Amino acid sequence: QVQLVESGGGLVQAGGSLRLSCAASGRTFSSYTMGWFRQAPGKEREFVAAISWSGVNTYYADSVKGRFTISRDNAKNTVNLQMNSLKPEDTAVYYCAASTGGFTRATMKVGAYNYWGQGTQVTVSS
């Protein structure tokens, strides 16, 4: 089992940057596909970015492509989301998630993930 704890959220002005981190427990972290999702009030949870166990392969939602970068450090059991050029529409609770499945197109779906963190709030003011 994996426990995930996010950090790094906060309030930032439009155009600014934030770096989210997710710390994972467990000795098998390096075998998991990792993802970031977000959920705004009144909306469904949506995919943001995912990274394969090796860190070689990544997926991004079209809405964040070119602005966000996902990375992982298997030695430290962490996955990060660097968010640049933030927009008010990026405001949401951001969740870290771990999947025991392989890195496929299904990796962009909520149902592909087995473990979730508690979330961290990101608020972008205009």
C-alpha cells in the first residue's frame, strides 16, 4: 500500500509559479505510474499530468501543456508538478495519485489510479 502526501499549494497571482510535491511511503514507489489530477468546485476531477515509473514517459492535459512539468525522484519517493504561467482557471484542489497499472492512454483516467493523496489547494488570482 502507498500513502501520498501533497504539499506546495497556495495563493499566487496570474502569471506566477508554484511547485507541488507529493511524498510517497512504501518501498515499491518506483514501480508505480504517478499522476496529478485537479478538481475545481462544482466540477469533476480531471487529469493534469502523469509520469511513467522510469520518468521517461509523460502525458499532459492540453490545458496545461507547455506550462506544467511533471517529474519524479525514485530515490526520494517524490513526484513534483512545476506549474508556470498560472491562470485563474488553474484554481482547484490538486491531487497526487499512484497507479499499479502500466503507462497507457488509460493513465489519464481517474479510474486507473489505486491510491490518492488528500489534496492541496491552489488558488490563482486575476
